[in-house]
Amino acid sequence: MKSALIVIDVQQSFTRRAYWDEAELPMFLQSLQGLVNRAHQAAVPVLQVFHVDEEGPENAFSFESGLIKTLPQLDVRPTEVFTKAVHSAMFATTKNGRSLDYWLRAAGIQRLIVTGIRTEQCCETTTRHASDLGYSVTYAMDATLTFPMVSGSGRKFTAQEIRDRTELVLQDRFAQVQRSDAVVI
């Protein structure tokens, strides 16, 4: 089964958000870089997706901010770059307007390896969407990053609790959830 590694929203924009926290960043970077390196060695496409909003230079997710760039600690060397303005990377497009789904089907890709920022948002949404489109999905949990959140009731959820919940709802329903070192490239 032909695979592609999807790197979702691993961009400098997040460093400007109030919730940005580097506590889990080193492990995330190590896990993601390991997968990227293994994908390149195996000639598996590495597809990078950036989230972009066009709301002016004060928005860290606008091109005008200058922050739509890979986190500097990573060497992704993408096969192709896509941008999106919604949660699912499956709606992302290349500069010439081709969707990620179109690119994947044209390349004969049947399996996606999902990585990126944020675990419970764009990574999880992309996983569900890709599964519904018929792709086999491997979710590399430790190669996704998230941050603590507070619910409307005031309960604080740790990043680990969010990852546990994501694994619970994805495993064997939408994806195979694995540690990056167990992912077969």
C-alpha cells in the first residue's frame, strides 16, 4: 500500500499564541523529525500543510505575518506544500489549486501517516476526513503536539488527557494510532 507522510500546521504561527507551551516540544520534534527522515530514506512523499488566514500582519496565521514557515528546529524538505483555511488538511491546495485529495489520488497514495499541530484539532479532523474518503490512516500520536485546555465548566485538561481522548475516539474507527517509532513507512 503506497503511503504519504502528512505534516500538518507545523508552523511558526503557533509560537505567537497565548497557549504556546514548549514543555512537550522536544519530544514532538524528535518524533516528527525521525518520521520525516525515515520517509525521505524510503522515498515516501512528505507533504507539508500550512494553515493560513488572510487577516493582516497582526494575525500570526496570515502570510503578512511572516510566520507561515516551518518551525526552525525541523528539516522537512517537503515533496509538495499545501495551504488551507479550514481544519481538515484534505481541503488544502497547492499553489496551482490542486487539492491534497487530488494530489494523493493522482500519486496512487492509499495510506496516510498523520502528524502535526494540534492533536485534537487539525490532525484529528484530517484523520476522520481521510478515513471517510477511503484512505487507510496511521496516526503517529507522539508526532502530534497539543497544549492544555480549559473546558467551559472550568476543568483543565492536560495535553496527555487530550491525547488519550484522541486515541480513544480514533483507534480502530478512523485510524491505527501508533508511536512514531512503530510506524511502518
